[in-house]
Amino acid sequence: MKKLTLAYFGSPNFSANFLEKIFTDQDLRRVIDVKLVVTQPDKPIGRKQILTETPVKKVAKKYKIQILELKTNKSEARNKNQNLETEKNNKRFLDLSYNSNLWDLIFGLDLCLVYAFSYIISKDLLEIPKLGFWNIHPSLLPIYRGPSPIAYPLIFEEKETGVTIIKMDEKVDHGPIIAQEKLKIEETDRRPDLEKKLTNLGFKMFRQIIMNLFQNLETESQLFDWKNRIRLTPQNHSHATYTRLLKKLDGFVPLSALKKSLKNEPLNFEERPAILKETGKKVEVRNSSKIIYDYFRGLYPWPGLWTLLPNGKRLKITDMSFNFTHNTLNFKRVQLEGKKEVDFETFNQAYRVF
């Protein structure tokens, strides 16, 4: 029996961890052959703007897999996006019909797997692989569609999240569901914790689907008879909610709000963090300690939570804790613009801001 040939689309750390799991799982290696990895171009990172490879690219190089880096045509992306429902998701449109190199590379492949690739893929490309494009989406679709589905459940104090594997269509996170499983959110989870847990869950689900496809096969053609072997469940689109790309300004919290959060005093509308103000989702504004704690969890480590001091300097809250018994917030570590990170008490003794 031939192996299932696959192209993998992704970029960030947790997507790289998923790809590494495919390469190191002995059972999957017997049935899957990763032929291509598609990722974003190298980007300048840090103060020195050092050109840096995506984590997914590094894994692909480690296992000597062919790599294709893709860019979007920004003006074309805007034109394509302006009439799409997906415009609100702030996702970049990847019209791959003009990229003949990618077209040729995935032609004849069995499956394209997408995990945190951050582009909308055009319909004509979705139809090329025999099994189509599958997306590993770390939320319980149709809620939290879009590019930040791990941060938003933390910000909004959700008790659970999960992973949904869909067969992609031309709309963002819109296609029918192949599999879905829930995951409990622990009170101490931060975004990197959920990234790891959801990646592990998503891999377990993907592995199970693939191994089931290869069970009891009598002919090779049965492998691609997915309509009879994989149940597709349409999403309830009326329940859809959306996320957007995180940006640095999202981490800004007014100094007055941070002061109130240490005393658990109510926030007024203008003191709410940006993401809480722009969505219609209800938030208990009286519990400011928990609001700021959850916001910190969702935005950790980037863009992080920061404020502006009366002297105009930027202060970043780099660590905090929450006492669930007494409902109190404690700032533990901070970093003043141009200075090294210090514990909060040391900072406040020197500057007397709080």
C-alpha cells in the first residue's frame, strides 16, 4: 500500500511542534510521506532586526523536506478581501492561482494539512489534492474563527476550548467538521500552555483519523473514498464568532485601570482593554482584578500587557499572579522602557507609581 503524500502549511512554534510529531511518530511514518512544507518568508526579528526563519522552516530543514516560502501580493489581497466576510478577521488573502510553482508542487498530492498558516487559500487551489485541504483549528468552531483562537478564550474567561479539524472551503474556518474535541482551560493557563495542550490534542485527533483511514483497506482506491470513510458535519454558521490578528496596541491598559485592578475596583468603559471594548461579548466589569489577569493570560508573552506612566515611559507587566480564594491580583515582575526587568516591589519603591 502506498503512503499518503502530504504538504504541510504552517509557520509558528506550535505548528512546528505539530510537524515534528508527524516525523517522530513511528506509526504515522509508515503511512505518511511529507513531500512539501509551505511557510512564510524569513522575517527580521528583535531590535537588531536579524533575518529569522520560521520555526516550521527549521523543522523542515532538519528532516530535509522541500520548502516553499510564500508571499502575498498586498494590493491584490486588499482587492480580493474587500467583499469577503473574512475581511473582519484581518487575515491575509493568498491567491495562489498565480503561483505556478506551488500549483505544480501540490498537484498529485493526496492531502494538504494547514495549522496556523495565517492566509486565506483560494478555492481553485483547495480542489487540487485528492483529500483536499484540512485545517487544524484550535477552537470549538464555529466560535472563535480567525487568527487568534487561542488568545480569545483566555481573555474572555472561557472554561473550555478545544480543537476542530475541518475540510477547508474558500471562507475562513468555515468548512465542514471532520472531528472536534473539547479541552478544559485551567485557571493558571497562559497562551503558551494552551498552545502546547491544543497542539497535542490536535495531533492525537489527526493521528487517529489517518490511522483509521488505513485500517481494513483492501484496495488503494478505498483510501481516497473519503465521502464514505470520513463523516463531514456542517458548522452552524449562525453561531460563528470571530477573532483578529493581535497587535502591539492590544496590550495597552490605562494606568488607572491597573491601579483599580490591584484593589478590584470597577472599570469604566474607557478603562477596558482594547479587545474587550470592541466585541459585544459581555464582561463582568466590576471584577477588574480577574479582567486584567485574564487579559494578561491571553496576551502573554506577546504583545504582553503594558501601560504608559505619567512621564510618558512605557511599563510592561511581565509576570503576575492571582489569588482565587481572595480574588486578588499581584504584579510580580515589570520592565520599564530602556531598563532591565525587575520585581514589582523594587520598581514601585523607586518610582512610587502604584
